Amino acid sequence: MDFYNFWVPLFILATLGCCSQGSLLLSDKIKGIVGKNVTFKTTITSTTGLLTIAWNFNKEQVEPIITHIPSSNNTNIDDKYKGRISYNTTTCELQLGPLMKEDEGEYILSIVTAKGTQQSGQVDLEVLEPVTDVKISSNLPEAIEFNSTVILTCSAKGSFSYKWLNGSVPLEVDGTHTKLNQTGNELTITEVRRTDLRGPIVCIAENALESGRSAPFNLTVSYGPEKIAMTQTPTDSFLKKGSNLVLTCSADSDPPAQLRWMFNGAELLQMANITIPNVEEKDSGNYSCVAYNAKTKRNVASPVALVTVLEALSGTNISSSTSRLIAGNSTVNLTCSAAAGKAETVEWLKDSKPLTPSGRVILSTDKKSLTIVQVVKEDAGDYKCQMKNKVNMDEASYKMVISYGPENVKLEGKKNVKFEELVEIKCSAESVPLSVYAWKLNGTVMNISQAVYRIEKAKGTDTGTYTCKAINPVTGMEKEATFNLAVTEVGAVDEGLSGGAIAGIVIAVLVAVIIIACIIKRKRKSGTDIPSPY
Ligand SMILES: *[C@@H]1O[C@H](CO)[C@@H](O)[C@H](O)[C@H]1NC(C)=O
Ligand SMILES: *[C@@H]1O[C@H](CO)[C@@H](O)[C@H](O)[C@H]1NC(C)=O
Ligand SMILES: *[C@@H]1O[C@H](CO)[C@@H](O)[C@H](O)[C@H]1NC(C)=O
Ligand SMILES: *[C@@H]1O[C@H](CO)[C@@H](O)[C@H](O)[C@H]1NC(C)=O
Ligand SMILES: *[C@@H]1O[C@H](CO)[C@@H](O)[C@H](O)[C@H]1NC(C)=O
Ligand SMILES: *[C@@H]1O[C@H](CO)[C@@H](O)[C@H](O)[C@H]1NC(C)=O
Ligand SMILES: *[C@@H]1O[C@H](CO)[C@@H](O)[C@H](O)[C@H]1NC(C)=O
Ligand SMILES: *[C@@H]1O[C@H](CO)[C@@H](O)[C@H](O)[C@H]1NC(C)=O
Ligand SMILES: *[C@@H]1O[C@H](CO)[C@@H](O)[C@H](O)[C@H]1NC(C)=O
Ligand SMILES: *[C@@H]1O[C@H](CO)[C@@H](O)[C@H](O)[C@H]1NC(C)=O
């Protein structure tokens, strides 16, 4: 049978559109990929009752693919399709492949039933290129934070649309910092930030049937230096001469910053950490650290540390113009000085309390000299001079002794004592230094220099006027006090008498006896007119 003559009426039937009982085909659009197969699915489940089945391809003109007559189980495949199709005689489904771009077009299935009814269906095939070689390329090999505009272009072979991933999540563009062009394969990142491209970024090229991923892309974005941090140890801005100064510097930067230290505006050392041992006054000045990133070409300077090196105060001493101070007469000048270091403040304390200057107590303007005019005894005490500067405090003490007196010379003791009683007479005087004492009894010098005169057993001869003279060996002043002691002898008999007393009494008794005897004798010689001695 002539093939052409066979299919033309079928084609005519098809183009007339004679579908009466629903669609023959499952879909009217289908996609395939170059090199892969595609199957046109039908709703037919059996060819029973069908006279002819034909598949045609309609591009510029209608071309036959296959005709099938179930009654004779005859299939007729066009030469062009031999080896490229497979046909299911039960379902009438047609598989085509490997696909070429030229296979794109409309495929028509037409059937004629034994009863003579005709029906047809069409499906449009779109043939897509396979996705291969998905790649991201960058306009820059490396970028500088905030300065570079990075343009990433995704390229691939085949037909597709594009998607981007940032890490594992879809990349979102904000339209200003990040932008995608209309085709979606050009990602522009203006003023790139260090974290923008660390995702890593992945481009996906995909079509309805398949997709391809690019290799993860990351780009080093140089940044910094920033967050420059310097430390100074010790942290004080005033340092003791001889101490060690340690300076450290760090900055956040990629690539790592070059760090260098500046001293009074000039470069000191190209190092992050420096130690200046045994600092001297000449090391005083302004220290700062500068960080430089060779890629970003940015310099950042740390705050300036102003360091002042001072000699510590030591060997503080108080010297006195004179050590012999006499109340009411002497003027003293105390001078405070340090063997090393310069004092910024000088403070004086007396007996641990701040010294209050007065008309007599005068501090020099530099407060280093303390002059006390006409000292009084209350000026005596512990003087302290405290010298301070920014690095330390040093102090010295001085004990001030004021000689005065004697004053208030007193003699004390029991004034009336009995015979053989213990007697203590005490002489006292207010005096610095202590006075020495000279004693007298009834104006006669006694051989005593102690403050206390002690008589174990008083006797009559101890009665009298005692005089104590206090003599201050430094002031040379002396003062006296007197004291009358009476030793009572009455009642001595009861207690036994001394030999002399007994003798006196015996003599007195004898005298009385003799006198009485003479009177009696004279009274017996009555004629004689011897006048009585009484
Ligand atoms: C594609 O179709 C050809 C020819 O019909 C066949 O040889 C091949 O096995 C099919 N491939 C697949 C994956 O079905
Ligand atoms: C035709 O399709 C039917 C249903 O899908 C299947 O059972 C049968 O094996 C197919 N026949 C051929 C020759 O592929
Ligand atoms: C998007 O960018 C790509 C690559 O630069 C370019 O080929 C394409 O034409 C651009 N698309 C549009 C719509 O500008
Ligand atoms: C990717 O995500 C990170 C945070 O996860 C974000 O900082 C970065 O800006 C994103 N990159 C882009 C190009 O949007
Ligand atoms: C991306 O990052 C990985 C691991 O972090 C690294 O090995 C690789 O060299 C980076 N690629 C680029 C282009 O920087
Ligand atoms: C250190 O800096 C201060 C102000 O910051 C300035 O007054 C001083 O002169 C500087 N000293 C030197 C030695 O440069
Ligand atoms: C950063 O950008 C400015 C102008 O936008 C340019 O002058 C400068 O050289 C750039 N910096 C670097 C390190 O490229
Ligand atoms: C006290 O002594 C210092 C040092 O010797 C001297 O400079 C100062 O003038 C003296 N002051 C008086 C009031 O004498
Ligand atoms: C001292 O004088 C008193 C009275 O003048 C006299 O009683 C006493 O005996 C005298 N004492 C001595 C030791 O001379
Ligand atoms: C007091 O000072 C005067 C002169 O300054 C001196 O002549 C006199 O001896 C002094 N007195 C004492 C008790 O030192």
C-alpha cells in the first residue's frame, strides 16, 4: 500500500478535529532533553475496535512517524524514525529518542475506529539543551572590603534558568548592596563585605528536567585593619625610673596587619610587642601603634599612650638647724629633703596629725622647711615629713625635744611625824630634761641629789625646814620649794626613853631630892635666920 495515500486521509481527519470522547493524550505539552528519550503518553488502554493509529510530526509540514493497523498487527515506521522510536501496540504510546533539537514541535496522534469515527490529539515537545559546565567566575581575583564591587557571573552550557545559594540557603538580594541582573546569572555585590562571599556561594543552573551545580565559590575579601588594641604594662602613665615598659598591639585585619610602634611621631620599631627595659626620663613621651594592611592599603593608629618616667623618691631625711631647743628662747628650722627623686608635694605631720601652721609655725613656700619661732614645750613631738611625686611616697621622722623648766617645783610628804616613824619627802618638778635636785636643811647643804629623801626612823634632829632646789641642766634654770618637818617626842616614855633622857630625869629627881633635904635641914635649925633661897 502506498504509505502517503494511507496517512493523508488520517491527517485530514486529524486536522478536522474530531475528538469526541475526551483527549487521547495525557498532556499537551512535554519537555525533553537533547540525547535523552521522551514518551508521549496516551489514555488508550486497548486497540480493540480500532482500525488505524497514526503518529505524525507537525513542524513546517506534517510528516508521518508511524502507522499501525491492529487487525493485521502491521506497523509502518518512517525511515527517518527507524531506530529512534519505540511504540507500544497496546497503549499506542510513542517513545522518541535520543532527542535532537530538531525534534521540537507538535506531535499528533490520530485514530480511526472500526465504526469509522475518527479522533486525534496533539502534544507539543520542547527539546531542552542538557545542563553542563556550571561555573562561577569573578571579575576580581581578590577583593577589598567596602571598596571592591564584585561581579560574579554564573555560566553553564544548555538551557536553564539560574538560582544562587549562599551556603545552604537561597541567596537573597536586596537590590542595592547585592543585585542580580534580569537573566539572573550576574550577581553584583557593591562595597563587598568580608562575610558576603564566605557562604560559599553556589550557582545552580536548572531547567524543568534537570539542574547543575557549580563548585562552591568563595573569594577572599581583604579587610581592616580595625579594632586596633594596645596595652601598656604597667598601665600607669607615670612610671618609676628603672621599671620595664611592655607595649603590645593587635588589630583585626585580613591579611594580618603590619604593626609598628611610634614614639613621639617617629617610628620606633616594626613589631607588635615591644619591651623597653629599665626606662629612663628620656623614654617619656607619646607611644602609639599603627596597623597597616598591605592589601587594603589602610592605616589605623591606636590612641596615644602618654608615658612619663620619674625617679622614685628615696632617702628622705629631716635635718634640724639645732638640736638644743629651749622653750621660749629657741627658734628651729627643720628641712626635709630626698636623696633621690623630685617631690611634687611635701606634707608635714605632727604626732600623726597634719601640722597646722600658725604665726610661730611657718612653712616655706616649697613646704620643705618648717620654721618654729620661739618654741614652746607643746611643740615637742614626732614630726613627719612626707614627700610625694607621681610614682611614690617617701617619708622621714624627727623627734623634737624642747627643753623647759623646772616648773611647779614641789616638796611633798607627811609634815608631822612621830619619833622613829618612816619619813619620805619627795621633791618634784616639771622639766625637760629631768632636773637634778639639791637639798638643804635649815639652810645647810645636804649630801643628797635624789628626788626622794627617805628617813627610816625619824628623830628630833630631823625636824627643820627642808629646801629642794630643782636644776635643769640644759636650760640652766633652777627653782626651790620648802617643806617643814616636825618630829614629835611626846609620849616617848611610854615607848621607852633614850639614855640621855633617863639620865636627865634621874638628875632632875636627884636635884629635887637634894633641894627637899636642904629645906628640911634648914627648918630644923630654927634660930638661925638664914634666908631661904626660895
Ligand atoms: C531511548 O530510546 C532508544 C531507542 O528507542 C532506546 O534504544 C534506548 O534504550 C532508550 N533509552 C532509555 C533510557 O529508555
Ligand atoms: C505497553 O504498555 C503496557 C502498559 O504500560 C505494558 O504493560 C506493556 O508491557 C507495554 N508493551 C510493550 C511492548 O512495551
Ligand atoms: C546578565 O549578565 C550576563 C553576563 O554578564 C549577560 O550575558 C546577560 O546579558 C545579562 N542579562 C541581562 C538581562 O542584562
Ligand atoms: C551570605 O550570608 C551571610 C550570612 O549568613 C551574609 O552575611 C552575607 O552577606 C551573604 N552573602 C550575600 C552575597 O548576600
Ligand atoms: C574557599 O574556602 C575553602 C575552605 O575555606 C578554601 O580551601 C578555598 O581555597 C577557598 N577558595 C577560594 C577561591 O578562596
Ligand atoms: C604628646 O601628646 C600631647 C598631646 O596628646 C602633646 O601635648 C605633647 O606635646 C606630646 N609630647 C611629645 C613629646 O610629643
Ligand atoms: C578604594 O577606592 C578608592 C576610590 O573609590 C581608591 O582611590 C582606592 O585606591 C581604593 N583602595 C584600594 C586599596 O584599592
Ligand atoms: C631653714 O633651712 C634651710 C636649709 O638650710 C634654709 O634654706 C632656710 O632659709 C632656713 N629657714 C630659716 C627660716 O632659717
Ligand atoms: C632647825 O631649826 C629649827 C627651828 O629653828 C630647830 O628647832 C631645829 O632643831 C633645827 N634643826 C637642826 C638640825 O638644826
Ligand atoms: C635665751 O637667748 C638669749 C639670747 O638669744 C641668751 O642670751 C640666753 O642665755 C638664752 N636663755 C637660755 C635659758 O638659754
